[in-house]
Amino acid sequence: MSSLYRRDDSFCCHILVSMPRWESDAQGRLERAALELFETQGFERTTVAQIARTAGLTERSFYRYFPDKREVLFAGNELEAHLAARVEAADPGLTPIEALLTALGTADEVFQSREFLLRRVKVIAASPALAERDLIKLADIAEALVRALEHRGVEPGGARFIIDVAIAVSRRATSRWLADPDATLSELVAQTAAELREAVAPPTPTGG
């Protein structure tokens, strides 16, 4: 697995992971209840019975939506599907990394609020079991993007390298987005990509 997915990477790795929008249905109630309990008493000390009871549901209802308590924060593949679709639908004239960065700049269409994301990140960072699952989901997103780039004619090895670079840019941009409510994610992705280009290929000084 690439160094991109190490546990000690920037915390913004966590918010690139697929997550559903929370609705006022049974699944959403379970997700909200689980997050609140994970925050107050920790993931390891929280039981499925407690989550179900806090949501006003039964354990049987819990298992209708999730195989175990760890999956409550990782259900669904909305972000994965969104990004892959955006890459495949990107203008054919864009380079592979331009298509990826354009797609990653739209991830806030799927993300919850900044407050929600920060809460979720803290819960995941505090639990080795959740952090492990988080890395697996991030790797799943990367694999989906590899397939999307292959559909655009990029060979798999090159696609993986491009994705590593693009996700690193997106992770840094997302960190800024969380801290700056006035900036859009797409603007910050473009700004961070420009900074990377300048760092690896600084402008040639003009003669005086």
C-alpha cells in the first residue's frame, strides 16, 4: 500500500473517505447516535445495544443496516461513486491529473458540514480500529479512481501515480477548506496544485 495511506498522514485523509449524507431515517438516526456515543465514551466502550437504544431502535434494526459498529461511520460509497463519475465525465481535453483535481474539487457536494467532518475525523483518529477501516476505504476510493482513469485510456501504473499526487493535493486543500469558511474547495484545490507546480518547476528568472 502506498505511503499515501499511512495512519500518521494528515488528518484530512479521513474526510476523503466515502460517507453517506445523514437523513432523518433509521439509518441516519443510528449514524448520529453512534457518532455522539463514540465522542463521549469512545469507540471501544460503545456497544451496538447502546447505539440502537440511543437512536430509539432495536439491535435487530441496527444489523439491518450495518454488519458491526465500525461500519456505522463508513456505510455507503457516495463519495467514491461521485468522484469516479466526475473523472469519467471530465472534458476529454483535460490531462488525467486535471480531470482528477477537477473531480476532487467537487467533493464538498457530498461532504457534510465542516463541523460534522471535524467531529468524525477526531473520532476516527482516536480509535485504531476506525483508523484502519478509514485507510481501507481510502484505498477503495483510489482503486475506483484508477478504473475511472483507465476508462480515459491511462495505463494502471501511471494512474496510481497520478492519483497519489492528486489526493495529496486534495488533502492539503481540504485542510485549508475546513479552516477557511470563505473559500471554496475547488478554489483551494486549484491554488494548492499551482503551489505544487511552482515547487517542482519554479518559473525561470527573467533577465534584468
